[in-house]
Amino acid sequence: MKKEYSVFIGEVALDEYYETDRWPGIADKAEVETLPAVPGGMTANAACVFASLGNEVKFCTALRHSEITSFLLKDLESY
């Protein structure tokens, strides 16, 4: 019997977040705090949610070799 799986084709990204006390206006400056970056990307997030529901998932994207890529792939593989 063949094992069925779903294929997700899209982007995986490193989402970066910042926090500030107020939203700056045009040509305004504001102090921001850099928050920890987390793996993301809409298609990658959807694939991880689908996998967490017990489905077999394959994910296809184009990535270059880097430390960030290794971090993103390790996170994807955990799902």
C-alpha cells in the first residue's frame, strides 16, 4: 500500500520582530527592542500546522547554504 502525503511548495523565512512603545510618524525616530527571530513563512507555517495534525508532509523550497538555512531546516524537520 502506498503511503499518501501532501506537498507544500513555497517559502520558508526568518521572521524578525521589534517592539516599541509607540508607532513613529513620518521622518520620526523611535527606540525599538529587537525580539528573537523565529522561523516562519506562510507556506512553511501551513505545512507545519498540517503535519501537527498527523498528516505526512513534504515541503519544497529553494534555499542557499547558510547558518540561517540550517536553523530553518532543523526547525522544519522537527514538525
